[in-house]
Amino acid sequence: NQSSNHRTQNSVSLAMLMSESNEIYLAAVEGGGTTFVVSVARVIQKQNHRPSEPDDDDTADRSSREKGKLIQIGPNTLQIIETATIPPSSDLSWSPSRILEETCNFLRHHRPGNSYSAVGIATFGPAGVNPSQVSTFGTILNGSPKKEWRNVDLLTPIVEAC
């Protein structure tokens, strides 16, 4: 099946999405069925400084805070650059295809360079999470209580947008 092969190729490339620069950019999608929350973030890695060197981190941190919310994760900082809820209101008339289309448009619009370093997808389910089950990997499975979402492939369009 051509669609299944395409999905497998995308899942493999998902693990290999690397930014050409040293900066790490992340795409995140949280699919709730009625709305999706999509975000773009940058990992700010703490540089090692010798004690005798001046520390420019304060200036960099101030600059980063002006651009988006900062979250400390161990020695690194995650800067939320952009985030959106799709649809923007509680409009229940949006179809799964429209929600996915707008999610992908957001990811493409905010994509740094050619690709993100990584993408994470969290979704309601049940969802196909076993890569060896090519026909269902990355899709909402038939048992979902959200009938309009059954058999919808989330992975392929999101990975292609990233």
C-alpha cells in the first residue's frame, strides 16, 4: 500500500529531523479532538564558561525573555516562541481535515530553515503507536469514541509540515 509505505518513510525521517544550525527547534502538537494546541520552541543550551570570563548569559536571557515564555529544564532553557489553539475558538464545526490543515500551516509558517530538530505529537486515542504496524502507525484507531477522527492519519501531514 503506497500510503502505508509513505507513512513508514515519514516515521523514519521523523527521528532524523535535524536543524542545519547548532540551534535546536522543536515542534509540539497536542491533539484533543475538539482543539489542537501547537507550539514552536527553541532550546537554549547553557554554555560552559571559565570563571575568569565575563558571563554574557544575562544579556542573552533578557533578549530571550522578550521573545517568549522561558521554561527551565535541567541545565537548559526551553523558549516557547509561538503557540496557537486550533480552531481559535470553541467552534465545533471544524472537521479533522481542517484542523490538521491549519495545524500544518502553523508549523510550516514558523518552521526554522528547512526543518525542526524534532517534533512531538500527543493525542487522544486510541492511536497507532507501533511503527511495525505500518497501516495504523500515526493514525487514530477505529476504536476512538470520536467517530469523525477514526482512521485519520496524523503523522504524515504533521511530519511533512515539519
